[in-house]
Amino acid sequence: MDTFEKQYQRIKEGKGFIAALDQSGGSTPKALEAYGITESEYNSEEQMFSLIHGMRARVMTDAAFSGDKIIGVILFEKTMNAQVDGMQTPEYLWAKNIVPFLKIDKGLEAKSNGVQHMKDIPDLPKVLEDAKAKGIFGTKMRSVILENDIEGIVSIVKQQFAIGKVILAHGLVPILEPEVDIHAKDKDKIEKILLEAIMAELDILTEGQSVILKLTIPSQENLYRPLIAHTKVLRVFALSGGYSLEEACGLLRKNEGMIASFSRALLDDLQAGQSAKEFSNSLKNAIDKIYEASIT
């Protein structure tokens, strides 16, 4: 069995969750501030990314951050290209039995028809070839649904699947993330339309193709059970979407078959000024809670 097949089986059958360590340029200052590092402590983009990589490396090298409970990690491009403990980040993660993914979207367009589509991804084939060469298993791309607009919801899903097919053609597995804003009016109705739109696109995928879905935890418990059971869905991940760790885990436990892919909810209690023991304890507490919610 080659590495890709091992990673495929790991994602398909592994017990645990996906850590999202993929804050990009726009969200990095907020992530650093939450970690206890203010904008006054760095003077350039290079320094900013060095600090966020230091935080991520601290997380990834912690003893609590292991393949026992974490089956995958979503990385930002600069993190993929950096080193952790003297190894390229994807190589370091796979040595811990953790499958590496790459965030490839370049942010969101302005709202149109109640949704925010992804911006164009320049040089997408080159990005995918580079990721594959560096040991990346799959990719992630996010768009957002804000309002109950059928045309907008369907167009978001079509964009996700269209780019997903390009990713599949390059030998990578796409994580499609049409996020529903947790504060959206008629969230439950939006999610039912979203489910239908995703099912329609899945049914026209080529035989043998599989995608991963990363979705907001639905208002109706187990709404996404048909997706979890679908032969062309490798796994269904849940995003925390602004919920606290406790809220996200509580909601996730009510949705059998979904596993967490949390970012803020995973990192919320970590601080730059914590001692090694305090940091590790805080990280372990979050990992344990997310893991238990993902396997319930």
C-alpha cells in the first residue's frame, strides 16, 4: 500500500478529528491576538508569519498533539513550506500518523445572492502540483452562505464541486467547505437546500471519485446522514463556526458520523505566555474534548 492509500484509509476509517491550523494573511492578526501577541509586537508580514508559525509549531510538537486522537491537519501554504523540528511540515505530521491537507482558497468575494463565493485561485494547477510533491494528501477551500437564497446556495455548491474536480484530477482529495453562517436567519432551511444541492452534485461525480465535506453543524440533528452514507463522500467534517469549544462539542455529539475540524475552538485557551506545562494541559484538554465529541 503506497502513502496515498494509507492516508486515504486513515481519513476514511480513523478515530479522531482534523485540526485546522490554516489561518491565512487576513485572519492571522486576530489569531495572534487571541494567542496573546498584539500587532505592536511585529513590524512586517514576515515577522507576523514567523510568529504564527512559532505558535503552530508549538502546537504540533506538543506531546498531546498526536496521531492517537488527531487524524489530519489543515495547513496554510506558508506552514506547508516551513519546517517543524527540522522536517518539512507535511513530512513531520505524517511521521506522527497525521494526514496533511492544504488550504488553497484566496478568500471570499463580496456578498451576492446571499452568499460569498471563493475568489479566483491563481495558478491553481501549479499550487496543486507543488502540494502533491510536498506530501499533501488533500486540499480545503471555504465559501460562506449567509442568507436563504436558493440561487446563491446552488451556485456556491457548483463552484465548490467544479474546483473540486480539478483537485481530484491532480491526485488530491478536496475538502469542500460551503459554510453556513451560524447566525443566518432560517439556518435550518438553508441547510436543507444545501443538502439537496450537494447530493445533486455528488450523483454526477465520476465513479471512483471521492470528496470530503466540511460543514456547519446542522440545526436539525443528523440532517447530513445521507452525505455520511454516500459512496462518493470520504468523510464529513464539522466546523466550529464561531461556537465556543463547549458549544461546538455539545452540538457535534448530537450528529452521529460527523467528526470535528475545529480551528478557533481548538486553540482558544492557548496563550503565548503560558509555561510549557500550562500550554500542554490547555491543549490536551481541548483535544480530549474534541476527540470524545468526534467518536461519540
